[in-house]
Amino acid sequence: MAIKLFDEVGGIITLRLKGVNQERLMNMALTRGIYIWDIKWRGEYLYLRVRSSAFQAFQSIADENGYELEIIAKRGLPFYKTIMKRRMGLLGGAVIFMLTLYLMSSFVWFIEINGNKKMDNKEIISAAARNGVYVGAAKWNFSCNAVEEAMLRQLSQLTYVQCDIRGVKAKIKVVEKILPDEGITGPCHIVALKDGVIEDILVLDGQANVKVGQVVGKGDILISGIVFPPAPYAMEESVPPPVVEPYPVRARGTVKARTWYEGYGECPLKAENKIFTGRQTVSIFFKTPWKQITLKKGQPDYAYYKVEKRLSKLNTPLGQWGIYKCIWREQKIVIQEYSEEEAVELARRLGIKNIRRQVQSNWQISDSRIEVLSSPSDSIARIRVAIECIENISQTQAINMGEISN
């Protein structure tokens, strides 16, 4: 193994020898200390290998005795150095590229925020930047553990922060604190948010003020935050029962009621709609901090179109670089005709959509009714939708402490 490594470092030359009595030349070379190996006969030619340091001596012996000598291959470090000298520009460019790539990968170029629902991304990114994590920040200038601890101290809305660096991207995962309702901190009632008929009552704390089936109006107390405990029985008739005073609590619970809403919707029997044809024209620009270079220029000639703009950018210490793409997608106008039944159905969907804007998310439709307002000769179908739903109508209201004394 050591001999092979020595040969590779010194260089190996494969030769082809032609002539009469080639064994005589081999003996002459060996007597002069020239190391020869891998000798093979192929027809009238003799193939062999020598070290590059012994090549000139072997060649002089072959020339003195009239032998034809031809170099077949060269292998080893000395010959690689020759190739490297001829291609120094290519090798230098490759080394510079690798060094530049390594240097660029030592910075943070992207920041991803996950886990936040109420907090704005800009607020979290700003806190991270104050502690060393920003686009273009060197990885050796900050510690993820230190950044996490500092962000928890600065952002009181967070209960957990994880900073993870993967490649050139910084992933910041946060968990927000679940804060109680800060509007009311003391005793309170639960009152009706709107008119309705009580369907279900769940009291966790406080005293129910209504019953199932009762009609309530907006602002009526559903669950009272003033609790009147039952009067205790006296042990003896001659002893009066003790006086029990009402006490305030923070009422908690849920009250569902049957409510009603109305919505309006309309749909023309003949409508013009724009649809995409599938044709498009694209323009591509390369944006640098100094100027914008056009890579592909498109000129749309469509009568109707929709423009879509896309920008892939990268912020660097030198400025912002990016690829800007502008896409013109062709549209055409199609006349859509609806039957009266189809127009009424579309108008009904629009009416329900308008109702959804008035109702909370946790609603449940129990009944609905449609009233057609247009006549058959009208070009537009107009309807009124009335729905009956069951929803939570409870909301908190602070207690006036004067209510207890009254």
C-alpha cells in the first residue's frame, strides 16, 4: 500500500516498446536501478510502467539501442499539477464560489414566524431584530437561547418562544398567553345580547334569572351576579332565623336562545360574466438595488384581462434583489342566462350570505322561509330570506354595587 502511494505521489508513466530482443533492454534498465513493473506482451509490442523520475534514463537507453518508445498514459500528482496550472482560472473560480457560498450560508436571509394568532408578525420580527435575529444577521453574532429568553422578557403576550436556525432560515415558533377578559375584572351579570326565546341555560356561577321558553329582550339579565342564598330554618320558634345577605359573584355560564334574522338577495335572469380563456402574456424583470433588468418583455393585446403580479425577493446587506413577474391573463365576456328557479336559488344563497354577516359564528339554523318579491315578468329575481336560528346570546355586564344594597 505504501509503495503504491509513493508511486502515485512520484508519478507513473505507461510505455509501449517496439523492437528486437526487448528482453535485453529490460535487463539493461534493471542493471541501472530502473524499477519496471506491470510488463505485458501484446503482439509485437511490450507494455510496461516506470516511475516518472526514471523515464529519461529509460528513454536514453531505448534511443541508444534503436528501440521505439511511446508514452501511453501519465498518472500521478506531478501531472495533476500540470493540469491544474493550465486551468488555474477554473479552479480559482470554483474555490471562490465555494468560499462565497459558505460565507453567504453563514447569514440569516429568511425569517419564518409560526404559532401567533393575535400578535402581528411585525411585532415579533421587531423583537427578534432587537436581539440580533434579522435578515442579513451573521449566525455567530447571536445565541438562540439568549434570543428566546430576551423575547419572553420583552413580549408579555408570549408564554413560549423557540428560535431554530436551519440553513439560511430562522424559524421562530411562539405560543401566546391565554389572557382573561380584561374589560371586566370584578362581579358581573350575564345579559342578553339581542332579543330571543330561551332554549337552553347552563349556569356555572351565579343565579339563573330566566327559564326555558321565556321571551327576553336585549339587555335583560339572564344569569345574575347577585346571589340570594335561601333563608335558613330556625331551630326553635322563639329564635328568629339569621339574616342572610346577598353577595356578588362573577356570573359564568351560557344561554342559548331562538332568534330571527332577515336578509335580501337578488339575481338577474341574464348576466355578463368574465371567464379566463387560458391565454396569458408574461413579463419577467430582474430587480437589483441599482436598476431593473428586463429578462422577458410581453405586450398584451387582449380586450379584457386580469393582471397578476409576483415578486420573489431576497434582502442582502447590499440591498434587495429579486425576480419580478407580471402576468396578463386574458378574459372574455360570456352571457349567462338563468331560469327563474335558478335565479331564485342564487338570490337565496346571497340572502343567507348577507345574514351570516349579522350572526355570530356559533349559530344553528332551525327554520327558514323564502318570500319572492319580484314578479315573473321582471328581469331580476328578488327575494327576502327569513331564518330562525339558535345561538348564544350571553354577554357580560359589570354590576353596579348599589344594586346589592337595594
